[in-house]
Amino acid sequence: MSAIKSNEKVQGKYSFRTTITQEIYDEFRDTCKRMGVPMNIVLESFMKDFDMDEFREKKISLPIKSPKSALRTTITQEIYETFRDICKRTGVSLNLVLESFMKDFNAGLYEVCVRKTNH
């Protein structure tokens, strides 16, 4: 099982890396690029709205042994820590949750809504 690395703090952001099934990662990266939305924004939005009860109701099927690819990105520290803690508290692999989300995102099961903020 892969571990999420998150030890570099940059202005309220955490830089972390993990391994994701290569096919899922490549398709996710291409889908984000095609939609014109950065991967870290999509992942951060998912983490922020993550609902463990909803996730537990899903049947997850991911390849057990398959080539892996490195995911390196930055996420808002508070959002990442809350997401990580939910996964840890409920005993669900953070990698499994991320891969499952990416797979669903690639299949078009999520809607992307972009809004302007005043930051």
C-alpha cells in the first residue's frame, strides 16, 4: 500500500505525493487538461466535499496490481488534513478514495462548476 507524503508547507498549502494507478492517473490528467481545470483544484474540491457515508455505499473495483504513476500536487492544508483524518478515522485508504474519485471523474460522473473568487 502506498503512503501519502505531505510534509512541505507553502503558504497554507501542503505539497504531497502518492502513487496512483497509471491508467487512471493518465486519464484523469487528460480529462482535467481537456476541461481546462487544474488537477489540484479538482482534487481539492473533491476533498472539501467528501462524504464518507456516500463513499461507503459505492462498490469499488480498481486493479490490484497495475503500473503506478506518481501524483504530485498541492492542496490547501486544512482541506487535506480534514480529508486525511476522515479516511484515517474510518479505516479507508486515502489512495483508494482518490483513485475511485478519479475513475468516476474520468467517466463524467462529476460536474465541474467554476466560479470566480475574490482572493
